[in-house]
Amino acid sequence: MGAVLIGYGETSVGEAVGRGYEALNMWATREALSDTGLEPDDIDGLIASAPFRSERFPLPRLIEHLGVAPLQFAELTGLGGASHVNSIKRATAAVETGRAETVLVVAADALSSEIGPSTVIESLAESVGTFENPANIVPSLYAHVANWHIDTFGTTRKQLAEVASIAYEHASMQRPDRVHETETKSADEILDSPMISTPLTADQCALISDGGAAFIVTTEANAERLDRESRGNSERPPVRLVGFGAQHTHDHLTQMPTFGETGAVKAGQQAMTEADVTHDEIDLLEIYDCFTITVLRIVEDLGFCELGDGGSLIESGDLRLSGKWPLNTHGGALAQAHPGMPSGIFHITETIRQLQGRAEATQVEDASTALVHGNGGIFSTQAVAVLERGDTRD
């Protein structure tokens, strides 16, 4: 029984959206149901993201709020920014094995208004531990990798800043309610933002936002029925998962085997081999971008350039909308939104938009194959999915 992604929903994003964890998840769910022509009773599987503020038994509470009970399949994610790429595999596997017919994957939180930047930073630092992070801020751990790259390969600070500049450019082309940041910023402006942890300035760090999104995975037969009955033969192509890979290598940065290879190397090889695609056949990249150095390292490890050449690739223009591999066409966590754990789900909903031809101003022409990546922890968990427009291999 084949499984496909059929649609998505997103809340507004930004600062002080005005709703909490449950309400934002309900909002994203409602939008996804509306987009696909489904009702709450049609959902028999759920994968959700825990709130940033931990609580006892968040999943049963959320199921009750969403109004989708009873369910025969339900899971709570916990892989940080890799959670939702991993959830694509979990949801499709549930459908393909008959554990569920229609799975809702949803993630939302009020990281900005309910929790606030200071609490977020303190909580993340506490989770790492004093001896692992004496400076008491997580950006310093990523900055350590950035400095290694600069010292080892001659990467420039401006090349790192170009990653954020690309994100801001793509975000500026979205509807204002869909993005946290609406203005473009040059690499020089990115570098002029306050220094957080050398060499990473504020604009090279993920935003702190409110918001969330959802997508729905169901059977191919159900997708065809919905096209006929609910959407009036809209011929909106479903999206297929054709390749997946994951690697879990460490927790603390000091236990990372080497800065020269993240788990994305093997995860990417697994996904692209299973999908039977080459790098030249990838039409767009959705790379998790908690910091600019994350993108630079991951494009190297995924094989879009050699180790040490990430800065040159970014500088080349190949990752801009008009380039060979448009990157994070929604703006990513650097410029579109970063509500904490849910942030990676926007990379997936953007991919659905692109492959269904609904990305408006940032639509990649004839997009049929996309690579979506998730990064959890400090390069700790890597998940990679290759998604295709449903009619690509017909």
C-alpha cells in the first residue's frame, strides 16, 4: 500500500502571534485539513512535537485538543531539528504497513511570546551542561565548528554571512504573514548585526518565533479519492518519499568523532541511493539552518561540493533562487521562522508547496525532486529525505 504526502497547513509566524502550544497546533491542523479536504474523523494516526516547556503526557492532551481521537497510531518526536524529516519516514511506514490510513504530522509552539528569548537560551544551555559548554550559550558550540572551518580551509566570515543573506532574500519574497523577517539583508549587514559568539553574529543564528505547521500522509488510493471528491479533480500531484537516510552519532560536541564528517554523509548516501538520483537531478535543497555554519557543513557532507568548498559554493550563487540548487526557498529558520522544535517542519511544507507548484514568487521552475534535511542537537542527529512530485516516474 503506497503512501503519499498530499497537503499541508501553516499558521502565521513571528513574534507574539497570540496563541499557545495547543492553539497553534490546532490552527496548523485546521489549515492542513482544509488544504486536503479531510475531516478530523479521517485522521487515525498522529505524529506531534512536544512543547518546549516539558510537561507530563503532552501527547494525550494534544490528541484531545485536536479532536482527532480515537487514534490507532500516535508518536511524539524528540530529535530536535531532525524530528520532522524523520517523521516523514515514520508516517509513510505507518501507512504502508497498515498501522494507519491517514497520518497527521504537526508541530507548533509559542517560543517567542510564551517562553521568551532569555528562557530559551538558558534552557538550551542547561540541556548541554556546564562542562560541555562553559560559555553557557549553544551558539558557541556551533561557532567552534565555524572557527575550525575558517582555520582549516580559509573560509571567510562573509561566505558564512551569505548563507543568511540568501535566507533573508527568499523570505522577503513570501507573504508577510508567512515569515518572521520581511526585509532583505546583504552579507555586510548580516556581519554588522551584534556578535553572539565569534564568528556568528545575531543574524547568523536562528530566530525565536511563534508558529507551526502540519502535513498529511495517506494512501495513494485515498489521495486519488480526495482529488475526485473534495478538490474537484484538481490534479494536484501527491508527493512521494523515494529515499531516506538517518544517522545518530553523538550528543555532546566533545564526543563528535570528527568535525570533518557529520552523520549527513551516510544519511545522504542512504537517501540518494534508495531514491536512485544524482546530485544533478535534485531541483531544490531544504537544509536545516539553525546557524549559517550548519548549512555550509551540510552541503559539503551531502556531496554538493567537496569538504572545505562550502564557502565557495555559497558564494557562487548556485544556492539562490535562480541557481542550480535553490536553498530554503521559504527563508528557513534563519529568516522565515524558528519556533523551536517545530522549525524543521517548515522545510517540509515548503517542499510540498514547491513540488505541487504552489510556491508563488519563489516557485522553482519544473521542480520535481527535492532533498530535505534535518539536523538535531549539535550536529548530533542527521535525517535526509528525497521527495518527488507524484507523477515524476510515471
